[in-house]
Amino acid sequence: MVNNCKKFFHFLVILMFLASCQGTSSKRIIKLGHGLGVTHPVHEAMLFLAEKVKEKSGGEMIVKIYPNQQLGSERELVELLQIGSLGMTKVSSAALEGFAPTMQVFGMPYLFRDDDHQKKVLQGEIGRKLLLDPQKYLLRGLCYYDSGKRSFYTKDKPVETPEDLAGLKIRVMESNTASNMVRSLGGSPTPVSFGELYTALQQGIVDGAENNAPSLYTSKHYEVCKFYSIDEHTALPDVMIVSTKVWESLSEQEKQWLQEAADESATYEYKIWAESTAESLRELEKAGVTITYPDKEPFRAAVESMYTDLKTQQPEIYRIVEEIRAVK
């Protein structure tokens, strides 16, 4: 109860802050909040987006960025978008599934055959449709950012087989699909916000987590977790979203500036993401992290029941899975 009151008070403080920042300038100012640190490649892509908006508009349109959960957790930021108090945020597609159910398809393990398959899906008709699906929930997707592939990192032992997850509390995002995946593999899914994860690992609230290499490195979670087992169970894209209330307030010209800047930032982000992943793996090894590449087949087999359940329980989502698998 006390924790909920604190969260509500924090939410009110953020609302007051955002209201006080409206200003009287004739320039269009859009506030973008996110939870990543300033050294993360996705933050760099957002800086690129802001620069492109400024350049295209001749300074008449400004995107102001608030990193490091300054304005709240992923869920809180999405809620601020829904009421129009915040303009934009970057959110993992896993966290977005609680607001736009079709997004949960991206959380299905081993969904994509390879990087090329994923890129064709995201940049094609399926990807565009999924970006616009959240509009009924007052959210509009602008573009996808590459977020690599997620793998397990742990404190005390590497995860070489699904059996190694037995008895381990694994941090997951607020995502039913992510929780079901960890449970299917034998672990105990434990939702923790990314900003609180370092402390949760230190204090033993969780025994490990799952994420991509740049996030493991830039968050410094490797200081606590010395084992990184690259099973690549999911390839969840990040999604740049805008509040529909803010979007609809823009002129057609402003919408064009923002969409073009987002698209260009996505192209830039894909490039720096690949560079960052390679660099992060090198730095993790230097820091003493043991990096292993377990056989993926036992992991694939362990989560196959998720597709069986999806087919019977959510046939509309399963149809999207079939469409994705059909992309050549």
C-alpha cells in the first residue's frame, strides 16, 4: 500500500513537472522520456532523431529528451503518453504488449529465422500494421529500433541448458509472454523495472536476468553477473511511439518532419547497434564475464508448448505468427 502511494505521488510530481514545462514559446516542443542511460546506442539514436527534427523544421520543432527514467518507468511513460502529458517514448515491444495485445507476437521465442527475416518483417506490411495497431489505445508507432537478441545473464553459474534455470529467479519485463517463456524453461519469472535491476541483483532479489549485450554492458549489470549465456531466445524490437493526442495536434508538415526523422534515426540505429553489440561483447570479456554459446535446440523444444497454447487460446495472435513465418 505504501509503495503504491509512493508511485502515485511520483506520478503526480511528473505530471506537474511536465505541465510546468509547456512554456510560451511559439516553437513546437515534444518531450521524449525513456529509461535507458546516456551511453546506450538507442539513446544515441534518439539524439539523432531530435537533431533531424530540428534540421528539417529549421528549429521550429524541438524534441527534448529525458533519459534514465527521469520521468518514470516504461509503463509510467506509456501511461503519460495515453493522457497526452508526454509526447514520445521508446518502449520495448514486450512492455507495450500490456497496452497493445498484438505486440506480444514479438515476445514469442525463436520467432524469426535470422536477422534478415526479422528485418523483412519489420520493414514490410506486417511491421507497418503492427506499428499502427496501438492507435486504438492512444499510442502510435513511428518506427522500430533494433534491440538485438535477448539472452540470460546470471550471478553464480552459466545457463547451458533449460535445466540450469531450475530454482533461479530471473528478472523479466512486465510482459506475460516473457514470464511464460521463463516459466516454460524452468525458471521463476520475477518482474523488476530496468532501473531497479542492479540493486535487485546485488541484494539477491533475483538471480539473473535476460537482455542484449549492449544493455548488459551499459547498465553495468556485469559487475554483479559474471555469466552471459547467449541462447538468443527472443529478438524483441524497440518501438518509438508517440501519443495520438500529441500526433493529432501536429500539422501535416510537422507530422512529416517527425516521421521522416524517426525513419532516418531507425536506419542510423541499426548501424550503431551492430557496432555497439560487437564492442559490448569485447568489453564484457575484458571485465571477466564468461560468455558461452549453449545449444539452442533444447531451449527451442522447451518453449514449443507456447505456440501450441497460443494457437488454441489466442488464434488471432497465432495468425500473425503464421504470417511472419511465411515471409521469405
